[in-house]
Amino acid sequence: MNGTLDHPDQPDIDAIKMFVGQIPRSWSEEQLRELFEPYGAVYEINVLRDRSQNPPQSKGCCFITYYTRKSALEAQNALHNMKILPGMHHPIQMKPADSEKNNSVEDRKLFIGMISKKCNENDIRLMFSPYGQIEECRILRGPDGLSRGCAFVTFTARQMAQSAIKSMHQSQTMEGCSSPIVVKFADTQKDKEQKRMAQQLQQQMQQLNAASMWGNLTGLNSLGPQYLAVSTAKHCTHSLV
């Protein structure tokens, strides 16, 4: 490990283990360290290797842990989708590892709606950076690459996200939008599942109600003539007597 003069033996308690993809398979840990160290002292780099090969070959991805959370986020902001390494066709992908559970993203991720379709990621970052450090900013785009007028912004802390909601929600109406900007916490997977279940339940209730109404109507129609026929027969019998 390096950095022992400036850092303790272990990373900070809120440090993030990052997954990095789209790196050349030929790169060594030393080359990766040179790439990542400008953003902060590196605690550990672990290149993922295919053990079925002899010797094991890099899979073109790795895990990296900085001593501080700040370094990891600065590296992500500078590299993720921003830099293409030699011999690669796509930019580096750098995100918190799946095993990363500290400070859940769901608690810090905002949905931004009713934004001008002329805005790009940098415009959204500038709008929301006064409320805290932004971990990720992504505009939702259609298959044609054009903005859908909404975005996701993830802060490094929930408090920052709450401040942004308080100040920005419905604070302005942007160019080309019919109503004020919407700023709220993004739906979690649980929220999405609950909404889907609620929609399914609503559809089932509507179908049951429709079937029940149709059953009642057809029931009355079928009972009507039978009731009339019985009544008529009784009346005729009385008349004959």
C-alpha cells in the first residue's frame, strides 16, 4: 500500500470502493495507479482477471479504493464517460461497486422534471452545484439522442439533496416548458414495484367492476321475460277459473 506517510493504514470510514470498466487488458496495476493517483492517494487496486487463462488475463476492469471518499468522487467526475484510454472504443466507466452500501444512492438521488430540452449535463450541474457536491448527473435521452426534458442528479449526501428540493422545486419555469421545474427524490426500486402493483390492482378492480355491471345488466334482461311469462300464465289461469 502507498500513502502511509499521509494516511492511516485504512481508508476513511466513508470511502467508496469503485468499479472501473473499459480499461485496456494489457494495462498493469502500476499503469492504472498512474491514471488514478492525480485525484488522490490510492489505497488499493484490484484488477479482475480470467483465472481460466494461464497466466490469468485481465478482464479489462478493476476495483479501486481511495483513502478518501472525496478522491473517489473527483476521479469519477473526471473520468466516467469522459476519457477514452488508448486502444479502447468507449470511455471509462467508473461507478460505486455493487457491494458499496454506505450512504445509499437511493437516499441522495433526485429526479428533475420540466427542464429545458436545450440544457445539457453541464447546465444541470451548474444549476444544482450550489447545494452540494454532485456525484452523478444524467439527462434522460430518447433513441435519437435528444433530451426528454428530465434528468437524474445524485449528491454525495441526502442533506444536499433535501436542500436542492427545498430551493429548486417549482422555483422557475424553464424555456419550452408548460409548468415549473419538478425536483423530488427519484423513485426507488421499491417505489416502482409498489406503483406497478397498485396499477395492476386498479386494472383488476376495473375489470371486476365492468364484469359485475355487465352481469347485473344481462341478469335483469334474462329474468325480465321469464318473470313476465310466469305472471301472464298465472293471470290466464285465474281468468279461466
